[in-house]
Amino acid sequence: MESIKKLFNIYFFLILAVIIVVELMSFFGHIFLAIDHWVFAASILIALILTLRNLKYGVWIILLELFIGSQGYLLSIDFGGLKISLRIALWLIVLSVWFKNYLFSFLDKRRRQPSIFADAKIFSTANFSYFLILFFFIALAGLIGCARGNAWQNVFFDANGWLFFLLIFPFYETFLNPAIAGNDPFRPVWRLFAAGTTWISLKTLLLFFFFTHPWPENALWHWLLSAELYQWVRDTLIGEITLMPTGLVRVFIQSQIYLVIALFLGLFALSHYWNEIKKSRGAIVFAIAAGTLLLSAIIISLSRSFWLGAAAVFLAYICLTVKNYGWKISGSVAIMLIVSFILSLALIFTVARFPFPQPAMDFDLTEALAARADQLNNEAALSSRYALLPPLWQKISHNPIWGDGFGTTVTYRASDPRILSENQTGTYTTYAFEWGWLDIWLKLGLFGLLAYLLLILMIIKDALKIKTWLSWGLGSGILLITIISFFSPYANHPLGIGFLLLSAAAIYHERQDTCAGA
């Protein structure tokens, strides 16, 4: 319990302040393009200096960017038509500094702690061997894609997200090398995670407020908080703002997946520390408030993938907690969750109906949520997703074992208005698919798909063996990503890959601590 309290200290609020400054720099850099490149250059220079000072700082920065950055373009720069994102730049910095340190550890062994990758023991550590098996199929998919004549641009950009797996080297070096890790290497990361998810929740509510409350055209803020704010969200690929037929505004941010993970980490922590928490009214109020904030943003996302994944993982949570803590504790935590859910609906309604400025339109919140959950046939984006299934299955059947490699495209007829605006027939060809695991099967083949699922299974298996609330929370996060990836591509995206790498290292660290304390 004391370790959780230490997360929310002065450093938590300092991180939150840094996040807000970066977001403001991104927003004003988008408006005033003259300073956009300078903001990006300054940010990268700071990240480089900190990473050179200590590799763990670079790893912290790249994790924080994942927690808040969605697709990585919160800051970016253009080079001759090529857009370099903050995420790519940080990836290059962290990987390059790690490789430099790795080489120097051989040249100057007396002064430097040798890299853990100089010892063959690493291959039996933290499921690293299973990562290597997956790496083989990732590399093979690149070769097959080129050999089949897929456009090299498609091959590169399709494989781009998978390159995030290479961060396993600096991640493991940071968290498992005693010279860098220290006694508690993950506490700063969980503080970053707490600050990042807090900000994404607040950001969701702020965007929800701004787009349900248009300012009068003669108001000073009309131009800034109407056209420019929406364009900033779109251009930086932070997320999507959509006016639903029911009148509810949907604010979907890809990094909101971490809010669902944070919710389950919180539930497992509550179950574990319940006997202490129930003695403190302040702790109960804080837990309910945190749950309310997270749930309100998850609801506003209107992501059925999130809702379905959360429902499935909640069943796993109930099974684990009932077995290990009993019905009484599980029921008490469930009641707190219900209270947070009710308060989250009240918070959403309050934000939407706040009287200043005048709300855009009226709507029934419960009716809008029910309509979203039941909207399976009429929504254009969803019907397009279903339309993709037959040609995608057909494409997979051509080379089901070894796959067609990166850059493989599928043509189908979509009903998405964004596609129809460019092509009235709706015919659309792409190499990126919403069906995440089918995408992986098509590109990596059946063996590659099984290698990935085996890796996930082994990490979750370790999490269940350790029997700590943190390992169970991290395992539930991996399970959540696995389920959501059936409908949305997270398992082959840096958001999912980054969490998988972090969880693999953290679960191994938990296992070592458990063994040491036995």
C-alpha cells in the first residue's frame, strides 16, 4: 500500500506538468508552423542528452510518449515530404544509444558494467527466447514481402510498427541490468503510467467539453477551439472526434487502451490491499474518484472493442480474486466499481450539459450508449470491416502456412464515408487491416501467428504463477490487448508491443523478487 502512495508524490505532478507543456507545444506548433520544427528539434535534443546521460531516461521518455501519444505524431517534422514522428525519432535515439553502450562495454570492460546481452543467460531470461522465435518470423515476413514483389514502400511502412520489438534490447538492459536498474527500476515507470493515464482521461473530457460546447462565432476562442483544435487532433493522429447520430460526441484516442489496463491494475491492487483500504475513508474516496475518471474516458471513447475486451478480462479478474481473496473482498471491490461507473455517467452528463457556453444539442446518454452498443449493421465503418473479411480470408488461404509477407494488399468494397468521398465506387486497396490477428496471419503466416500467441501465453503463464496483484494486472493487460486485437490492430502496433515488452520485463522482475523473498 505504501508503494502505491509513493507513486502520487511531487514527481507525479511534475510529470503531469511536463505532459501538459508538450501538448501545448504540439498545439501551438501546429498553429504557428514557423516554430513547429524548432519545438521538435528542441524536444529531440533534450531526449538525446538525457539518454546519453543514462539509458533509462530514454526508455522512460519513450514509454511516456506511448502512454499519451497514440500514433506517435504529437510532435513531428517534415524532411522533403517525409514526415518523421516523435516516436520514430525517440526509437532511433534509444536504440542507437543502447547499441553504442553495448559496443563500448566490450572495449572498456574495466570502467563499464558489461551488457547483459554479452552473457548467454539472457536467452533463458524473461521469455527472451520466445521473442527471438517471433523475430525470425518477422524477418521472414519482410523477406517474403520483397520476394513476392510487394511495393517496397508498403513493405517498409507495414513492417514499421514491428520494428518496435527491437526495443527489447534497451528495455531489458534498463530493467534487468543491475548497474542501471537499481533496487526498484519500475516505480518511476508506474508513476509515468499513472500520470499518462490521468492526462489521457482529462484530455478526453476536455475534448468532449470543447466539441459539445461550440463557442459563438464572435467569441475570441471560436477560431482556436473549433477549427484549429479539430484539425490538430486529426493532423497529429491523436485520435478521432465524431458526432454520433444520437447527438453524443465520440472522442476516441488510441492511447485510451492504457486506461482500460490501468482500471484492471487498480482493481487488482484494491483486492490485494482491501483490508487496509477499507480502514481509510480517504483511500476509498481516492479509489472511487480514480475509477470514475478512467471509466468516464473509456465510455466517451465509445469503443466497442474496449468494452468487449474489458468485459472478458473482468471475468478473468473475478475468477482470480474470488479464488484468492474470497467473495466478500471481490464483492466489495465490485460495488466500488459500480459506484465509479454511476459517477462516471454523471460526470459525462455534467460535462456535456455544462451551461457555459451553450451546449450544442441535447441527447439521452443511456440511449446513446445503448445505440452504440447495438449499432452492428448500420454503421459504415463497421460494415466496411465486415466487408473486408471475405477477401481477407481468401488472401490468407493462398499461403496460410508461411504468409504473404509485409506489404501484402487486399482490395474490398468499403462503405466508409471517408473512402467514398475519394472513390464513389467504394473500392479500396490497403495493406493495413482492422482485424489484427488476421493481419498477422496474412503477413507472418500460421507459424508466425502461433509464435506470437505462444510468447503471449508464456508471459501470462508466468504472471499467473507469481500470484502478485501487479503480475496479475499486467497479465490482464496483455490478455486485454490480445482480445481487442481481434477487432483493432494493437498487437502489431507500438502501443501493444511496447506494453508487452514492459510487462515481460516487469513480470520477470516480480518473479525474482518473489523468489528472493521466499
